[in-house]
Amino acid sequence: MDFDPLSLFTPSVSKEDYIETNNTCDVNHNTYSDNKILVDFEDNNFQPVHVLDLPLLQMKPPAEVLLTFLKLLSPEEVYNFTKPESVNDEDKEIDTRKTFENKEITEELLDAALEWLINFCPRFNNKLKLSYLPYLSASLKKNYESQYNAWLTRIISSELPWVTDPELKRIISKEASLRLAENCGRTAQPEIIRKIALPNLSKYLKGTEYIKLKEPSLTNDNLGLKTWGSSLILANRLINKNKSGEEYLAGPVLELGSGTGLVGIVSSILGYETYLTDLIEIVPNLQDNVQLNDINANVDELNWCDPSSFTLKYGNDKKFNTIVLSDPIYSSKHPYWVVDMVEKFINCKNANSRVLIQIPLRPTFEDERSLLWELMNKNFLEIEHEIESGFDDFGEMGFCFKKFIRKTSI
């Protein structure tokens, strides 16, 4: 059975054209040290934005205007599996300087855009009003999705004859194409950098509070390029230990099917010798994420059907005291392959060697999960089991964690 990411989607409620279904302002709150402006929610500048508030092509807005708006409409950074879009507290602070800096809008670009906006766009005719746009864009994209996408499509399809610089035309078309893809669901989105924040993680990191994970566009044949909810929950478990305060890991650690590498990166950050492995086509992005977080870890190809490239490099005697897996089952063959790899690489000479498996409770994979547990129970003893709730880009779900040790009689 092949895993289809589209099966994870929950259809959204349809919206009538030009009908505003949500009058609540969506705000992404970031706290900075200067240039903060206290927002009055009764201020007209903070009213929901309509597509007609955006620059209309009929008015021939300069390239600087289009580029400024397209940059301001880019998505906020992705934290864990949520974009903090909707905040309804009465007092909010907006850092205008930081807003433009985060969106890579220079003073020169902003000043050039305002020359036109002052005369033709009263809704956004100063820096303060423009700085509100990123925090209003979520409701715009939700309530006027088809009109917003149409506005972007018109920019992409237009030759923009009043823009004389061909390089600016190219950049505008590229930015509009990115905004359109970002608004068409997770599988259509371009590459993102996801920031992962977990309780007690920052004390292990060097001058930052986050792990950064590069995720290329999600496709059906490259599911390993996506960070799934199981890895977030397992990573949190590794950092914060079990109820008795015992460490889950014992080095060296092997992660099978690392994907974007969150669990293996956490293992390395915690100080364990860690080997992150996946298919050959996943390894380059995995290496990028290890470098992005400036950690010392091994990244290698390990094909569950043919691990010869791994054993040729490290030898057949290479064994591990901990093997970790998160969300490894999306084919009927995977339970067999997973157990084969566990049997091959677990250190049988160490009675404390363990296998940690975190797996989502997807309804369509009940048989595969049951088979995995059946195969594991033949030679391993389950010593910990917990069901917990979590979510990822595709919605809320239950997740099962199990810890195994090898049966002593074997």
C-alpha cells in the first residue's frame, strides 16, 4: 500500500465569493525591543483587508509597489506545525522596523513604493499602515481566497509593460508565483524553513532557541523531505526524559528513516554519537539540515532493502545501543523492512540496548501497525507504551510511543 499525502487533508469549508466570514483580525505577535507601536484594535488601519485594497494593475503600480506588497504578503516563519496567525488579545505591539527587515524590504524600496502609495493607495499610504499588512494577510487569504489568488495570477500573466527593467519583472513574477503556491495547500508550497521549539531545548543549543529544518516542496515520492508530527513528539520525549527522569538514549544512536532529521539532530544535540540515515535521494537535504544547525553527526544512506552501502562504510560489526524511528510505516512492506534493520543493527551484547518507535495512529494503516508490533514482539520486550495527542500540517492525530528491549532468552 503506497502512502498518499492527499489522504491526510481535511476539506475546508467553502466560502462564498466576496463574503467576509470572519471579522476577527488575525495577528502574529512578535516582541522586539524598539520601534514598537501599540495597536488599537478599533483603529481603522487594523480593519480586515480586502483584495481591492491591494494595488490594482489597471493603475499601473510601479515595480517597487508590487514587490513591496508581494514581500509583505509572504508567509510568516513556520514554528513547529503552526503559524501563529490569530491572536485576539486587546493590546499588541508591532515593530515596524523589524517587520520590513524580516520581509527583506529595504528603505530604498520602501521609499520608492510610498511615492506612489501616498497618491493612489490611501489604505497603505505610510510605513505604519504597510507594517500592518503581514498581520492582516491571514484573514485576507482565508476570506477572499479565490480573489486573492486571481490577483496574483493577473500579476504572473501580465507583461507589466510599464515596468522597463526586465530583472524587476522577473523578480515580481517569481514572488507572485511563490505567494500563489503558498496559498494552495501544503503539497503545493515551495521550500520552507521550519523552526522547531521544544521545552528545555534552548539550554542545549548554541546561542539560539530553535532547530531549523529545511523542507523542500512535498511530493508523493519524497515523503522523507517533510517533517511529520511523530518526530516532534519523539524529539520532545528525548529532551524531557521519562517520568522517572531516566534518559531514553544510550549511544551510539542509529536513526532509521531520518527524513528531515529532527530526532537525530536532537540526539546529537544531547551529546550522543548519532547516525542519521535515509534513502539516497533524502540524504542531501538531511545533510543540509545537519549543517544548518551546526552539529556533529553522521549522515548516511541506508536503504532498508539493501543496507550494503552503510555496511561497506562502517563494517558488518557496526552495532547500536539505541535505534530510533518516527513514522516509519506507510507501505505494507515497511513492517518487515523495519524489523529486519532493527535486528541487523541492534547491539545484542548490551542488555540495555533499546528501540524507540513513535508512530501516528492513522486509520488507514491499522493492519501495518499491528503487523509491526507483532514482528517486534517476537524478539523484543515492550517495556513502555504511551498514546498521546498531537498534530502536524495535516491536522490533529493520536500518536503511539513504544520502547523495546531485546528479550534476554534469545
